[in-house]
Amino acid sequence: PTAHIANMSGTTPATAPAGQKRPTRQRVYAIDWLRMYDVFIVVMGHCIRFLDDKESDVKLTGAGENTYLNVIMLFGNMWVMPLFFFLAGAAANLSISSRTKMGSYFVKRVLRIGIPFVGGFLLAVLPYAFITRDYLDCNETGVSDEDMSDIPPVFFAYFFKNCFGKHGFKWLWFLALLALMTGMHLPIIFFLKRSILTDSPAIRSALHKQIMICGFLYMLGWGLFCSLAVPLLSFLNVGGLILYFTVTFGHVYISKFRTQDSSYVLLLLCMMSTHLFVQAEDKTTSSALNKWLFIIISYINMFLSGFLISLYETHFATFFTRSRGYLVLSLFNFALFPLLAPVYEGSADYTFVNGGVYATYPDQEMRVLYGAGCYTWVLFIYAFARKFLNHQFNELAYNYFTRSTLPIYIIHPTIQYGLAIYWYIPYGSNYPSGITFTTMCGMSFAMCFAFYTLIDVTPFRVLVGLSGPSPLFPEGLFKPSPLFRDGVKFCKPWCGM
């Protein structure tokens, strides 16, 4: 898996650049474990999509009848994808050191995201399209096309001509959006990190000026871009302005008052207010551009929140310990449950935006409450993992499971749609929805891990974001495995689970 390196204060070697200190390095395992758990929840959530009361390409018998699955989907959707972007921001901070060049960093990120994006399209999206050919709506009528050919060359010719715009990349939108927001914010994240790493007051002062200039330019750019779709004083526009002001001018303020806990509380409240402002905007009847603006700024907020919280992690950890932050977040999150009861009970009002990329409600109060739950649950989950999961636990288990994150994310929908169409529709129509969900989860995980394990011993592993030898079969599929040579260690002590 990617080595996440935390930049902590340390001694300055002779080779360090003038005015800067080279930090000591500490591996942060919590980010890798959280990514793995988050992907597991995404897999289970996509199993629910076949059975909940929301629109999707394929529905199974009993869809919408199990209220428990509807509620689980609503709760999970609150924080699952925001957590992905939050972790991406935290990892971005940890991957930048005083010697990292912005250009080379950008190229590496593009390759790291772009190759799995293209590989996922070839290995997962195209097979998905062929599997679901009788269920695809390519003509914008709300029903599937009837003239889909069963001959692959004929079908794919039709698909690229008529369906690519709507079904071209499906769940790979996450990788595309992550690459976009990383590229858009390179100046901000590099200036922020360098202002923390430097020991020179003069360099830090110059970087602060550059950060404030960036803040002004990003605020101006966001306001002009938003004006294409929404009024200037809309919640969406105001939320974006608060975000960029907080990330840039707020960082300069904290640099001068970093010993005060109130500074970090104020930072978190401002970042959270961005999420609440954006959630307050009505997306159910707005234009496609407005919906994508909402989606982009929501996830940018989570990305930059992860970056800032990782950047100030020592100070936040001290504040949490001194002020019982875990208890406060826990009480707040659980207090939201009764307030959100009308949302969960009326799950039919819950609307997916842009095919499930984000979710919203017709009622503004419910949108704001849901947004508060989203932000605080992400903070609570990260804080919990950072404290209790920041260990390798078991080297083989860590390497195998955390390395599986991207391959499983890429392939799991294709496997699930194959199971739905070739097994559950013809043979499982009499299964209760709970049995369908449980068995589909089990088979999805088994087949996803089989795919990951097999492709990891071939040169094609690069197409799903893997490099280097397989943890289980470093010398080849038919060579002795460390799993058997060193003994079965997956349950000792508890492999991070």
C-alpha cells in the first residue's frame, strides 16, 4: 500500500534546504485501514442499492420493502464518500515534504489516478455495460433500449455511439473528481505545507502572503464560476467563499495564535459551516451545472478539511485529549439520531443527485441536519481510527488487505451486477431481501478478493493501481506463500479488524 508519512518536527540534517528542516518520518497506518473499511462499506452499500427504494439500473425482488436496509443506506451515505475525500486530503498532506516539487508531485498523482481510471474502464465498466445491456437506459426515456445486441462488437459500437455520455465511467467518477480537485488546489496545499515546515520567519511570512493571494484568487474564481449557474448570494456560493477564506486566511490566523484551542475550534466550525451552507441549497430541481457545483464544493470541502486536520494533527490531538473531544463528537452525533428520525422514516423523500454521486432532501432543515451529521461523523471516525487503528497489527494482513482497496473499488459493481442478473433474477426471486443482501455481500467479497489476488500476480495489476510483488504470492501464484510458510497469521492478534 501507499506509505503515508507523517511530517513531524525533528532535527535538521546537514543536507536540509536553507531555512527548512527535514522532518522525521512516522508511518500513519490509520489512513490505510480506514480506506479499506470504507471500501468494504461501499461494497455493502452497493448491495443495498439493488434492494432499497431508490432508482438504479437493476432492482431485485422485494426492493424497497425492507425498511432496515433503507435506513442503513441513508446512514451510510451520510459519511462514506465524504470520508474517502477526507482521507485523500490527509494523505496529500502526509505525502508532501520540504523537498517535494509541485510539478513532479502533480505528474505522479495524475499517473497514480489516471492509470487505474483507464484500467477500470477497460476491466470493469465495459464488462458492466455488456452485462447490463438489457437494462441500460441510453435514450433518456427512463426505460432500457430494446435493440441491444448480444454480439460484443455490435453492442460496443452501439454503446460508444449512444450510451457513452450517460454510462461512460459510472463509479469511476470518484477517481476523476479526486484528480481534478488535487490539480486545482496544488498551490494552496503546497504553500500551506511549506509554511509549516520552514524554520525561517522571513520565508514563512512570504508564504503567508502567497497563501492570502491564493485565497483571494480562489474566492474570486469560485464566485465567478458559480455565477454561471446560481445567484451571487446563494448558499452554494457563500459556502465556497467561506471555505477558501478559512483555508487560506484562517491558516495565517492560526499561525499567529496556534497555542490557543479556540483557534482550532473556530477553524473546524468554519469548515463545517461550509458544508451546512452548501447542503442548504436545493438541488432537486436545479440545473445539471448547479448540481455538479454542489457536488464538487462539498467534496473539496472534505478534501481540504482532511488536509488541514492532518496538517495541524498534533494540536488537534492535544485539544481532543484536554477537552474530551471524542465525548463531545459522540454525544453530538448520537443526539442527531432523534432529530433525523423524520428523515429515516420518510426515506422516500431522500433523493439521489446525478445518479447517486450525492444525496439530498426536499426539506431544507433536513438537508442541514444531514450535513451536520456528515461532517461530524467523518471527524469522529477519523479521530477514533487515528487513536486506535494507527498500528500495523499484523504485517501480512496489513499489506494484503490495505493493498486491496483500489482493485476492489474498481471491480465490485461489475461483479455485483453480474450476480444480480445471472443468479438472483433467474434463481433468487423467492429469497427474502435480508437473505439476498447477506448472500450478495458474501459472494461479492469472495469474488472481489479472488479477482484482486489473481490480478496481483500478473503484469496487469498496474491497471488497477498496484505495483510491486503480491503480499501473498511475492514469488508467483504457484510458489510458497508467506501465509503458509510463516503460519496463518490473519487472526493474530486481530489483523486491524
